[in-house]
Amino acid sequence: MSAHRIPLAGVLGAPIAHSRSPRLFAHWLSEMGIEGHYAPLHVEPDDFGHVVRTLPRMGFRGANVTLPHKLAALQIADHVSDRAKRIGAANTLTFREDGIHADNTDGHGFIANLRHSAPDWTASAGPAVVLGAGGAARAVLDALIEAGTPEIRLANRTRARAEALAEAFGPKIRVVDWAEAAPALEGAATLVNTTSLGMAGADPFDLDLSALPASALATDIVYTPLDTPMLIAARARGCRTVDGLGMLLHQAVPGFERWFGATPNVTEALRAKVLA
């Protein structure tokens, strides 16, 4: 008779001590009375492949992946989801008998956060303006296109990076110079900041939002601080705003379902627990 194995999962990164995921998963496991553990795992890039291949032998059912391993996670997988292929990175690994399965749930978390926090928001309501062209922007662009956004105006301080994303994601993307980002807000239905501007310890958010319609929804994937300078400025315009914490919470749900066999709830109480 085989011994009972407690289900394990974790998050891999370097550094990893700042991650809120262990607190989040521990709360869900306790709240739902599920036997299992979720561990923060500091893994250096040179060790990533060896560690990932060892985890299933230790009883791990899967792992979340954060910086700097999202590209390596895609490359090590035996099976890759369509959205992870489109985004070009993976943040969720699931260990099965037929190998390592890679997925990217960032876009799922982004859209789920908007729909949970602003139920009347629809991607098809009008153009979106997306600021930034990094890994998070790739997930956001993919999610907005899948949700039916008719046009995405993409602005990044380095135009070449934005143009590379436009080439990868197709004709719905229109690149605008960073200097033209403010006038590009005219007529926008959604504004998304995927840059670090306004984050604690980073450069200030200095984009003029005076052309942003009051009917627009503004969201910032940054959640430190929770109420970012961009959200404050958008609210002053009369816009609805959605902070970035919910994206973190919702992107974790698919992994929890796969590894622990239950669907957790994302609630206001959970937000407070993770922030505490």
C-alpha cells in the first residue's frame, strides 16, 4: 500500500521573500480545511531546471513562477497552453504523469479582477490604452484581445519594445509614442498601467490624464501602494478605478484548483488578509 502524500505546491523566484502567495494559499487551505502546504522557494536561475524536475519526486503537484523564471518555465515544459504560447511566458506549472504542463494565468487574473470589481465593464465598450511593454503587458494585451477590445493604443518609453508587441499581437495594437500617450487617452474606454511608474520606490507617475473620459475605467497592476497615483488621478477625473491586488488573487485560483482540487473564493476579507 502506498503511503499517503500530503499535496504540496509553492512559488519559485529570486528573490521570493516578498511574495504574498504563501499567505494567500495558506489562508485558502485553512479556510477550506484542506490538508496541504504551499512554500516560498528561492531558486537561482542556474538551478531552476534541476529544481523543477525534482519537485514532483518530492510530492509537489505544481508551482507558481515569478521573476526571473517565467521564460524558463515555458521552455522547460513538456506541454504548453495556447495562452502561455501567445504571451511567451509561464507563471503556473502543473506536474502530471505525462510531464510538466505550463500555463499563464496573469491575463485570466487581470480580466477576472475587472469583472469582479466593475461588473458592468465590458472590453468591447471602446478602445483601451495600455502603458508599458514588459511581460505583464503581454498578458494584458492577450486578455484584452480575447475579451473583445476593438483597439488597443500601446505606449512605452522605448517605442521599439511596443512595436515588437504590436507585431506579435496583431492589427488591433496601435503603437503611440510615449509623448503622445496623453492625447491618445481621448475616447478611451479602458486605461491600464502595466509599468512600475507610481510604484513605491520607483519613478513617479507623471502622465497627464486630462483627455481621459470620465466614463472610462482605469486599472493599475501595481498594488504597492494599493491606491496608486494613477488611480487617484483617474478618480479625480470621475473615472471608475480598479486596483491591482485583485489580479494577484484571481491569477492564483486556477493553480489552486489544479493542485488542491477545490475552488477558492476571492473576497474583500481575503484582500485584507493578504495585505495584513
